[in-house]
Amino acid sequence: MKPVLHVLTGPTAVGKTEWALRWAERHGAEIVSCDSLLFYRGMDIGTAKPDATERARVPHHLIDICALTERMDVTRYVTMARQAVETIRARGRAVLVTGGSGFYLKAFFFPVADEVAVPAVVRAEVAGLQPAEALKRLRDLNREGLGALDVANPRRVTRALERCLASGRTVADLAAEFAKRNSPFADFQIELTRLQRTPDDLERRIEVRVAAMIQAGLVDEVRRLIAGRLEQNPSAAKAIGYREVIAMFAGQVRESDLAREIARNTRALVKKQRTWFRTQLPTHREIPAETLRDERELFGA
């Protein structure tokens, strides 16, 4: 029998945090975060990061593990998540993974990274190419075609070219090898539950959430983070809640429109998340949060 790993996900503002805490308390579990913004120290209000009181209720892992300017990727996340899971299990406790960052979440079910090491010199060489040049060079190295690669996405083209140059292999060869890889957590039985809500209910919760963030000092938090070089981390600076405040500082968003802009962009994110969960995750349990009354219902026990 494989050991069980419980995973709770769902779109932003659906209520994952409180239900995760309640389930973990009842089952003597510890929580492993799967939220790419909770990695960063100082990004607290805009990420709705579990506060000190919530973290005192249940031990949390992979929160506040990076400085703002520190690089984080899925390969590093998998290594750290495996270490956290093994440490928790060694204490005889259950593990609950929770979060909604799709690419990181996918690592629990599918292979997400190959083993091609890209030397810094190759990365620098590719970075110096214009998108059209990079695509042409990639096509020259792949005379039999690029398969399903999204050639309209410059980042995908760049990553593919880096790997072809570093490995001396084609996109097709690398894809075939990648398809044979196992998930980093293939030795676990994964119990996956997704919380959902009606659009009206979720929209109401988003409005309340945004208002609470602004009231709690989101603008001052972003001001402090900018002084801490937030804008040197494009992924963090473009996160919803942060990018709108940055735009407000630049005079692109009126202060009176700030909450409306954050809520609008959050709704757009939720729409993308729903599509991603539906198309990218394996078969899983879906539970309407409005009718959920007991944390034991989350995983059918």
C-alpha cells in the first residue's frame, strides 16, 4: 500500500485556508503550501498568507522560504516539498498539501521538469537573441518539426532552444524522454479534492477579500516591498494585488479605483484557474464549499 498524500485545491477566495486548517487539526496533519507567492517573505497581505494565529493552529511548510529577489522554480519546489513530506511522515503525522498554483500543483501528479542542465553560457547566449532569431534557430535544430510547442510563446521557445543547445537533442527527442518520466510523487496515493463555489458567491467573497486587504494595509506593504526590490522579481511584481498598487503609484490607476481593479483581475484569474483545474488535473473530488459542513467530508472520510 502506498502512503496517502491529501491535496486540497480550488480557486482564489474559495475558502481553502480555513477548511485546510480544520481538516489538519482533526487528523493531526501538517500543511505543505502549494502557493507560489507564499514562498516570499514580506508578501503577506496581498497573498492572504496564513497569519501567525493560523500557523500556530497547524504547522505549515514552504511559507516564507525565499527573499523577494531569490529565484524559485518547480524543480526546486519539488525537492523542498519532498523533504517536507518525508519530514512530516517521519513524525508519524499526516500531510495536507494545499494551494492553487497550477504548475506547482501539477508536480504532485505528473512530471514537470526534465534533467537537462542548461549552462549559464547557453542561457546568456539565448537571452541575447530576438524572439524571431530564437525561433529560427530552434527550427534549424529541429528539421522534423516542433510538434505541439507553442511557438507564439517566446518563453517556451527560449526554454526549448536552451535545452536543445545544452543537450544536443531535438524537441521531439526531449519530449519523448520526458513522457516516460514518473511524477516526483509517484510513490504516493494522492487524494485530491477541489473546493468550488457558485460564481455569485465567489464574486461576493472576492469583494470582501479585496476590501479587507486594503483595510489591512496592502498599499503600505507594496511600498515596503518596492523598497526591498520587489520589481526585480517580475512574477511577484505582476501578482494580482501588487501590480495594481504599483500601477497606482505610477499614476495609471486611481486610488478610488484600486479595489475595483484588483477584484476585476481576481475574477479573471479565477476563470483561468477553473479552466486549468478542469483540464489539467486528474480525476478528482469536487465539493461545493457552500454546502460543506464538516471537514471530514473533504476527502470522503
